[in-house]
Amino acid sequence: MKIRSPLFFKLSGLLTTTAVRRWMSTLDYKIAYYDRAVDPVFPECQGRKIYLFWHEYILCPLYLRQHCNIAMLLSRHQDAEVLSYAARLMGFAFVRGSTNRGGVSALREMFRASRHMHLTITPDGPRGPRRRLAPGPIYLASRLDVPLVVMGFGYDRPWRFHRAWDQFALPRPFSRARVIPSGEIHVPANLDREGIEHYRRKVEYLLNQLTLEAEAWAASGTRKLNQTRLCRAPAARRAAA
């Protein structure tokens, strides 16, 4: 039976927001930047960007980069209703749809949002295949002339929902979380289909590499030469001020 009550989704979104904030606040966050100018909490982050990360790690950016002028692409499936309310409460704008499944209207909305906001997309969502990058983000970056930033996330021995298509990762409380963002990736303008596929493969490979590196770093507990503590957005802004 499908639930369609707006009140149910609003209450569920509020409970989800509270649970995510409390759960994720227990983690030990570290980040290793190639270029910290890609992070929207810092004043040197200039211009719009499109941030990409795998769907299984969505809790991490939801918690860390609230109220950073970011529009998030969420699917039209009913199971994303709660997430849309939670995303709004956490300070994200959102667009409903998909960049590769009947997503013409979603692409139009993303074009409009990109005029004054960063964009973020889980490029293997909403239904997979897991860690397979859809061409939509490459198309957007090419048409908008906006750089991509791919983000590798990793937790120390997370619980996995193995029956879920993305093997969703739930971090253990008080465990390690590690983040490795790329620098800006500039995609040539007006790519044809062959060009989009070429960059799709390149970006997918880089995102997988950074994710595997972040996961290994989190599991090992070792120190990276350029690591720094990673704060939730409001605290990071106060520190940068």
C-alpha cells in the first residue's frame, strides 16, 4: 500500500533529520584536499560546481554541507519523499527527477538552479547499477560550462544493507569517516555522444578510485600527510571567518 499523506512525509522527514544529525555527529571526520577551493564553506570557492558522490554515502554530505547553497537531485520515487523533506530541513534545495530516466524536466530544473546554486548528484541513483556513473552529469557540465567535483567517502567498517541496490552504508557510531574530494574537473563544451561517454568513463574511474582510497584510509586509521579535521558547514564557516 502506498502512503500519500503529506503529514506522514513531513513528520518522517523531521524524524530523519533529527536522527541523521545526532547519529552523524558522533563520527570522527577527516578530509584530504587536492584543492580546498572546491569546498563551498571556504571563501576561495568561486563559481558554481557540480558535486558527485555515490548514493550509498549520501548521509555524509547531507550532514556536513547543510546550508551551503546547494540544490540536490532526488528521484521521483515515493521512497525519496521522506528524503526530500529532510533535505529541505537541512538547508538543501532539491530537484525531483533523474538525469537519465525520463528526466527532461529534471534537467531543465537543474539548468535553472545552476544559475545561482551549486548542484549535487548521486550519479548511480536512483536505482543503480551501483557505482556506475550515468551520463547526465557529464551532459550538464558540458552544457553549463560548470566544473565537476567528485567526492570519495569512506567509513570504518560500516554496516551495509546488502539487499539494497546500492549496499547503503551506515557508519558505526563514534567511528572514522574520511573524505577525499577531487579538484575541479573541466568538461569541454557541447560534447557529442562519443565525447560524453569518454568523459563519463574517466569521471566514473576517478570517483571509484577516490572512494576506494577514502574507504581504505578510514579502515586503516592511518594519518595522511595533508589531512585536516572536517567540520559541519556552520562550524567551518565560523572557523573561516
